[in-house]
Amino acid sequence: MRKPIVVGNWKMHKTVEESVELVEELKPLVAEIGDVEIGVCPPFTSLSEVSRVLRGSNINLGAQDMYWEPQGAYTGEISAGMLLSVGCRYVIVGHSERRTYFGETDEWVNRKVRAALEAGLVPIMCVGETLEQRQKGITQEVVDRQVTEGLRGLSPEQVAGMVIAYEPVWAIGTGLTAEPEQAQEVQAFIRARIRQLFGEEAADSVRIQYGGSIKPENAREIFLQPDVDGGLVGGASLEADSFARIVRAAM
Ligand code: PEP
């Protein structure tokens, strides 16, 4: 049995003060929940303070990106070791906004995933097709390439311990949500590919989240799908009550 995992991606929102306020509000709302893994990914500037507030709670900390080198002259970048030093457990890698606005390639995503795993972070690797690609009927082809390239060189054990987020680009921040059956279809495909590439155990263990305009109102129906192991939540994670309701929907 895979434990569902619900993670909030705050993107470029919240000052340090606002971040602390949000997690202070969230903590008691989810304190009793043990059968869903919970995480929040604030901006880099808030990680340290949020980490302090989350200490001893059932909410884990994650970052929204990282660089694959351990240190060096890479102005503006953050390493896996730095994320670990502020208490991060997860790092989102290959989010579609990074692929679209910052030119991230599958090869970069793969380097980041490998560096995260080697350092002891749990990567949340995002994949998903654009509207144009869906309309062209090449969703599986696109997702197949992102999964195959993104996971290149990993061991079955490493794949088993990570998280993949299927996020159709047309559903992110648009208010459009994939139908539960659409999410299930692609996520079952991803798991089947992982089975072919890395074997039964990795496929059965890897958690595959859905992401794209999840709200308290639509979360349960999506989370009920057999290959959906929770969600990556953007907009609705910026408010404690709506995020807590989404976490509950995964119970
Ligand atoms: C995301 O950015 O990962 C996401 C799913 O955003 P939203 O929930 O706002 O669509």
C-alpha cells in the first residue's frame, strides 16, 4: 500500500512573515492526520523560518528547485546540501513553469533528480503535456520521454523512493482540472512504463501525484483513482483551510 502524499507548491508567493503565518495556521488543522504524508514548498527565502515552525509537526518541508552541483561559482543557485541544512525533505524538480520560462530540459531534470537522490532528498519530478500536445494526441509520447529521460541512470531502489507529479500543463493555474479518468489513464501509463524500465517493486512503490487546479471540491474524486497517490497543489495551498481540506480528501 502506497501512502498518499499531498504537497503544497507556493511558487513565488509569501514573504517570510506571511509564510510563518500560513504554517502556524495549517499545523493544528492537520495535526491529527497520520495516514497522509504532508509537505509544503515555500520560496527559498522562507525555508529556514518555516522549518523552525514545523519542527516536531507532521508537515514536511520541501524546496521548489535546486542545482545539481554541490557548490561553486553558480550565482543565484542553491544546492541539495543547502536544502538539507535547512531541514528540507523534498525538492520539486522539472516543474512545467521551470521548463517553460527557464528552459529546463529533460537532461537538466535528470541531473537534478540524481543529485537530489544522492544527497538524500526526495525528488518530486514533474511531467505533463501541453494543451497542444494533448490535442495532437501525443500525450503518452511526451510523458514517456519526460519519464524515461528524467529517470535515466537511476536504480530501481532510487525510483521506488521518489515521487512523480503528473501535471498536465493546461490544468496548472487555469482552473481546468483533468477529469479523474484522464489523470488515471496517464498515471497508469507512467506506472506501466516504470514497471518496464525498473521492475515490479519500483512501479508498485513509486508515488505518482496528480497536479493541476486541485481544489477541496474536486480533490477526493481525483485521489480515489487507483494510480493517483495524492497531489501537488499550487494555488489552493496558499490558504491553510483549503490546503487542509485537500489533505483530508486524500485520507
Ligand atoms: C502546480 O504548480 O504544481 C500546480 C498544480 O498549480 P495549481 O494547483 O495552481 O494548478
